[in-house]
Amino acid sequence: MASSTATAAVAQERWHPRVNPWIIAATVAMAAFMEVLDTSIANVALPHIAGNLGASQDESTWVLTAYLVANAVVLPMGGWAASVIGRKNFFMLCIVIFTISSLLCGLAPSLPLLLLFRVLQGAGGGGLQPMAQAIMADSFEPAQRGLAFSLYGLVAVLAPSIGPTLGGWITDNYSWHWIFYINIPVGILAFFLTQRLVDDPPWSKADRANFFKLDYIGLALLVISMGALQISLDKGEEKDWFGSHFIVGFAIAFVVSFVALIIWEWRSKAPLMDLKLFKQSNFAICCFLMMLTGGLLNATTVLQPQFLQSELGYTATWAGLSLSGGGLALIFVMPFAGQAVGRFPARNIIACGFVFFALSYFLSATFLNLGLSFKTSSWLRVAQVAPIPFVFISVTTAAYFGLPREKSNQISGLINFVRNIGGSILISLTNALVTERGYFHQNQLLKYLTPSSANFQQRVNQLTGFFDGHAGPANAGQLAQGRIYNQLLSQSQILAYVDVFYLLCGASILLIPTAFLLRKNNPRAEAKSEIAVH
């Protein structure tokens, strides 16, 4: 018995994929890219979807929410599903569900049907990210994982960056239906390549008996908690947050169900999410850092084009294009980040990444104004995203330190789960802060618009003289004061965005010492030991 166990252990150590691991990485990354792209590509198409399907702007936001909720629920289920039908089969099943539901989304004749198909699409996409990451982790030796995860990082970071640009261009030149149709050929190709190239390692074999081991109570609590959280975040600003009984009710539902979920999962013998992984402080810190990294990426991806559209009058396409420079920069930065993880301790790279995060947000706060050019906004986006690969790849790599290989599915599922949750939370919080700080600055600036203010009276007289020659003396005074008030609103909003970027800068500074709580690794020594073994 001991001999067979030892033989199985040796077989696991010696297992290697039958094809070049980089081909496998490219295959699964393509499927993951398709899924991550759909988290942002629909953003700029919402007004078109609402108009075409006879829905309000508020109702159309459920197109995003329905996808995110389904996605968040399925992410932690990847480990269980892979244990039942095998990781490869589960990955291919997710591709099939995602591709078919993308077709149905494009064909949807009404908003309710579109929401139903978006839930199916989010459910299919929820298994693609963690399984792609787990397949990469097992296909490469530990010393090469950093470089491999640079490809996955390119997917996770580049897709949200180009999503608004691609979505705006497709919507303006064709129709919103095509933002879903473009997934179909990619899905078919990804399914074919996965079937031919990917294999399950010995420690990730299927066992049909695990089908009956699904943690149904944990799943129910997860659905309730994530649904309540997403509804609270999505509708909070519209409903005046905790001034609304609607939001208070869903917030209470989230807290109660989430606490119950943690208690249940911790005590369960076959949990949906292996929360005992958080007993490893290194993994817990990685999840915390990944949650905030995902939040920073998603928040700035929304804030900058939102600022350009609302304050500078950019179209959706041009606002999306302002993010493209950052996407192109990632293509060049990712390989360097992957190489760096293979040479330097992960925690050092993460700390440097947060230093550059802080600098980029400080620059963004400094340069935001009504005269911001397209060129400057593009360079600001480059500065914002350039540090992300170093943090993202290093945190992903460090999450696996000291944990057994058979936990890869759970590790990748939890890492991606917290990243998605962080994105949802920071998007909502930063948007709420923009609104609140806008009101604050508006009230502060109104103090200077008084008859006793010489500057105010001088400006009114100048504008009155201007409008007198165009609209006549009867309307000139009102037009002058209206122009000043509109300028005040614009200045208030700019100051609000500046405040938020300064806040993100401060948060990044506070995270720098957190990186040094991680376990220090020596990637060069690890690489030498692996060469000696093989």
C-alpha cells in the first residue's frame, strides 16, 4: 500500500503536459480573454440597449449586474465542478454555455430575456477564469509560473481596458447585438483547441461521486449574499444609500447571509469554498491585495472615461479610445513583469507596484482639468495601468506559496472571486464619492457667488455685456448667471474627481507596507533546485 502511494506521488511529481505549456496557456487565455472582455464591453452600449428594447437607463444597468452576480456565484464553484467531471471537461462546458448564451443575448427581443441570457452567460464565464489560471499553474513549473501568469495577467488587465473602446466602436458602427456575436467564433475555436491540447493532471481527476457532495446550503448563502451585495452597490447611489429602506434591507440581507456563509463554510466537511486556506496568512494577504488591485483597475477604468464624457463632452468611442494607450502599454510591460517575478521576491515587486500606483493617481489628480487633452488623458491611463502587471502577477504567484498542488482549483477560484468583488465594491464607492464630493464642492463654491463678491459682480457684468449683444438686455443677466452656475457645476465635479484620485493615491501608499507581510521567496534559488531535480 505504501509502495503504491509512493509510486502515485512520484507520478504526480513527474507529470508534464504532452504539448508545449505555452500553447496550452495561449489556448486557455483566449477563452478567459473572451469572458473578461464581456465584463466591460457592454458598458458603453447600455443607452443603445435601453432605447432598442424600450427600457429605462436604470433598468439597462441590470445587464451588467445580472452578469456580475452570476459570475461571482459560479467562481467559487469551480473546484467542486472540476472534481465531478474533470477540470478540462468543466472548462469546455463553460465555453459552450458562454458561447451559446452570447448568441442568445444578441438575439434577445426584450430586456427580461436579455437579462436571463446574461445570467447564463455570467454562469458560463464564471468557470473560465479560475480554471484557466489553475490549468496554467499546473502546466508550468513553479519557477516559470510568474512568466506564465504574465499572459493571464495580460488577459485580466487588457480585456477591461479595451472593452469600452471595442464596445463603443461596434455599437456606433454596427449595433449592440454584435458585442455578443463576436464571442461565437472565439468560443468555437477555444473549445476545439482545449479538446485537442489540454489534459487533466493526475491530482485533478474526476470522481462522479462528488456530484452529491455539493454544498447546497453554502451555494444558497452565496447566491443570497452576492445578489444582495450587488443590488445594494448598483442601486445605492440612486436610492440615497442607507436613507432608503430598500438599500438597508438588502444590506442587512448581505451581512447576515455573508456571516452565515463564512460560519457554514468553515465548519463544513465538503465546503463550496475552502476558507481554511485563509489560515495560511500568506494566502489571506494575497487575497486582500488582489481584491484591492482588482478594485483599483475597475474603478479607474470607469472613472476616466466617465470624466471625459460627462465633463469634456467626449463620445463613448473617444472616451474608450483614451484607455487604449494603457492597453497597448500592457502588451509591452507584461513580459517584463513576468521576468521580474522569476528573478526578484514577489513582495518586493508588489511594494514597488503600489509605489507607482500612488504616483500615477497623484499625477491624475494633478492634471485633471477642463483643458485636459486627449493625449494627456491617454498618458495618464498608461501611468495608471503600467504598475498593474507587476502587482497582479506577483500576487497571483505568491498565492500558491506553500500550498499543495491539489488545491490549485480552490486557490484560483478564491483569488478571482475576491478580485471581482473588489472591482464591484470600488466602482460603486468611487462613483458615490464623486457624487458626494461634487455636492460638497458645489456648496463651498456657492459661498463666493454673492452680491458682496467683487469678483462675482465683475464676471456677471462681463458676461452680461457679452450676452446683451446676442440675446438682448432682457435675457442677458439671466444668461450670464446661468453660464457662471454651469461653470461652477463643472468645477465642482472636477474637484470631486481630483479628491477621489487623491484618495486612491493615499490607499496605495497604505498598501505598500502590507506587501512586506508576505512570505519572502527566492525565485532564483527555486529555479536552480528544479534544474537539479530534473
